[in-house]
Amino acid sequence: MPSLLPRPDGEERTTYFFFENCLLGDYTSCLTEQPSQLRIQALVDTEPIIFDYTVSRRLSEECPVYERLGRLVAEYLLGTEARLVEHLLLNPEERYRAYSAAARPRSCSASPQHLVANDLGITPVSLSRIWARVARGH
């Protein structure tokens, strides 16, 4: 399930892939109580569990275990910052290599090629060329 960021020019950028039993959310939106700028698209039948952030905040105040859960959620969702750094500092082939070496190789094989390319910030044609170079060991 990719999360998508709609751009002013009408195009969408894939920002992350999530798979079954993964936590998904716009943590910044929750903290700021502002509408999310992200859109979530399910690629398979999905039954999301949705709860109001105010409920989570109240539980955190009442029970320390929920406060710890909130901290763990925040740490989990910080991975998106690392992705931003990759997009800013690495060239497309380096991004692909980091992408496939990290916890995301499943998205390379389980997701449509155009979405993987979009997630890497490249075209599907560029992704095919990178796949070919990497397969040849270059």
C-alpha cells in the first residue's frame, strides 16, 4: 500500500510502501492537528483500523504503556526522514541500491514497476536500465 503525495502539477509522488501488519499514518498531521497532505492508496483489499488521535493522546496521559507505544510509533515513522535524505543526497542508482538493500526489497517485487520508480523519483524506463546494470554487476 503506497502513501502518495499529490503535487500542485497534478502528478503524485509515491512516498513509501506499507505491507500487511504495518503501521501507517501521517504523524506530523496528528501532532499538528492539521489535515494530512498525504493520500493512501490500497493496492489489495484492505481493512484499516482507524482511531482518533485525541483518543491516543488521552490514553497516553492515563496509561504509561500507551505513552511508550506513542514513542515507538514516532520512532517507526521517522524512517520517512531517512528517505528524504536519500532523495536529496543520492543519485537514482544509489537510491535504488539503498532501497533494495534496506527493508524495502519486498516492494520491488510486490509492487507495480511504475510505483517503485515513482517512489525512487525516476521513470519506469530509468528503473529498467538501473535493474539491468545492477543485474550485470555494474
